Amino acid sequence: MSARRKTPRIGFVSLGCPKAAADAELILTRLRAEGYEFSPSYRGADLVIVNTCGFIDAAIEESLAAIGEALDENGKVIVTGCLGARPETIRERHPHVLAIAGPHALEEVMSLVHAHAPKPHDPFEDLVPPQGLRLTPSHYAYLKIAEGCNHRCSFCIIPSLRGPLASRPLAEVVKEAETLVKAGVKELILIAQDTAAYGMDLKHRTGFLHGRPVKTRLYELCKELGSLGVWIRLHYVYPYSHVDDLLPLMAEGKLLPYLDVPFQHASPRILRAMKRPGDVERVLERIAGWRKAVPNLTIRSTFITGFPGETESDFEELLDFLDEARLDRVGAFAYSAVAGAAANELPGMLPEAVREERKARLLRHQEEISLARLSALIGQTMTVLVDECDEEGAIARTMGDAPDVDGVVYVQDGQDLRPGEFVEVEITDCDVHDLYARCR
């Protein structure tokens, strides 16, 4: 049996006020909880963290001197604390520090430690694998990038349940993604209540990833994740204007050509009652622009039927929108009077039978559109990701199919394939939801 790798030892020095000391305690506690050991000297450490002060000139000079001493004695130094908010000051004097984080940046510091002094997984001592315990198959994973929501849609109570938008630090998200990929994950599905709002609550502030400054923004996050060599899929993308910035990443193959955009309705009157964007013509123009930039783009959306006050004319506007938009995948929900939703107080609550009938009619209407779009794929060669295999063949997904909510590809000669394997197939047939194929 091979010898176990030793657990890294961390050197630590903290300067400044009690708030800095409290931050230091949080970092030290997390390090110890994760099994890291501490070194009483710089020379005996695998990595040194310097928690700095930057309040007055004397404190800045003291912090710079401490960084210099750690570099001279050890050479591997991560800087955090108040002076970390002024990285140019640090790098002007000490260009060789490994990375810089600002004050009160526990998760960012831990991500940097994991990157530069990873603690090896010990199967004899650790209770869980590095990627944690997950409910999904081993080849794909959901990656939550934010919690909460700042919208106040009248049919929704998520903000009261989960609070306002709270984005995770970019370095923390990327570190989790890297860990999942190392564990064999082939597809990462980015989720949040409002994925496109990532970083807005932080005013897109600059963080540090592997020592590099990176804005906390969806484009930068997708660009970093796009370098991991796996499928990156976006769910729940509110149609802000900056979503257009992601299209070049899709065209370059760094991000799957897939957008899940919850349009909810198409009648301007109903959208106003929902407190959703109501410029349907602008939405159609953007869809056309997206498809022009990324011809193989798959667009998925969901709609609510039977919203309070919805007339037959409003519903017909929704069907007309589907005819114009030609969406690839559509889900529908009959309006449900969730306790606490503001929409419950609106006039014109429809009978449940009407809500359900309109839902069924919408889905039947969409079937013709879906069948036409899937039929256009027959004869094409496509890359698919295998989900299941048995003696009858394999079940896989294209880039345009998210797990559980979209269609699948039945690979009829895929008995020898393996879950998590990418394979080239030729599309031979389709129905209104799924594709049929054979291996190339």
C-alpha cells in the first residue's frame, strides 16, 4: 500500500483590529475543521496566510513588512484582510504573492488554500468524498451559484421563503466545479432562482481566482467554467440584456447552446399583472437575434395558463407567441393559488377546469412545433451524453436536452455504451418529445 500524503501545515499571522482578529478566527476554525495542521514557523509551513490591516499608513507598512518576511522565509503566501482590498499596493511591493483576497472573505481564502495546498482525501478518515454526497448520477451535477431572488412576481412566494438574491463567491463556485469534474462529472448545470442575476447583489465586485482578479458576474463565471472541458448548462435565465454577452461563449463551445428562459406568458396585460416584462415584440426580436448568433441554440421556456383575469383572447395571444417564437422545449403549469402569493387577490380567478384545459391545449399546440423542430434533426450526426444502458440499448441526451425536463435520445444499438460516456450518433427518427439514433 502506498504511503499517505501528509496533511498540509499552514502558517498564519494576523494584524490589525478586533474585526480582523474575528475574521482570522473564522479562517483558523475552518482550516482546523477541514483537518489542516498549523505551523509555528514560516519555514515549517506548506503555505502562509497573512491577514493584514490597511487603516493607516503605519498599519499598511507593518502589513507589507509582514508579507515580505513571510515571502523571504517561505515563498508561498496568500494575503487577506483590509489591505487585500488594495491589491495594487501589495503587488507593487511584493509581486510574487500567490493570491490576494479582501477582508471578511472566508470562502475566498479557503478556495485559495484548497488550490495551493489541497488537503488529500483520506478514505480511512474522511466520512464523505471530496465532491460530497449527491442525489444525481455520478456523471452530472447541479451547481447552485446563488440563493434567493429580488423579483416580486405576483404568482411567486420564493423571496419570502428564501430571501433576497445572495450570490456565492466566484472562487467558491469554481472550486466546487473543479472538485466535481475531478470526481468524474461530465455536465454541470448552473442553477439559482435567477441565474442571470448572479453577482448583481455584490455590484459585480472583483474577487480573486487562483490569484487573478475576476469580476463576480455571470459572463466571467461561465468563461471560467468553460475551461474545465465539460458541458456547462444554464437553467432559469431571466432575460436581462447581458444574457446576449453569453452567446459568443456558446458559439465557441465553452457553454452549451441552451437557454432556459421562463417567459411565463405573452399577453402584455397578463404579464403586467404577473409583474413580469411585457414587451413581447422585443422578446421575439431577441429570440431571432439569439438564433442568428448561435444557429444550434435550444430555447426552453415555461408558461402559466389560467392566471387570474386571463381571457380567451389573452390565451390566444400566448398560442400566437408560440407560433412566432418556435421554442424547442415548453413546459406549462395551470395557475395554482399558492398561499401568500399576491396574485390570489387579483380579480377574475378562473375555475380549475378552465386552467387545466388551457394547459392541455397549450401543450397540444406546442407538440406540432416540437415535432417540426426535432424532425429537422433527422439524418444529422450529434454528440450525446449517455445516461442509462441496458440490453435494449442506451438512453442519452443531446446538448439541447437537460435531465428530467427535456427529451432523450434512444440509442437503439447502444448496449455496450456506459453512463457518462460521450458518443457520436446519427439521428434516425423522432416523436414529439424524443429522438432515436444509432451509433456512428
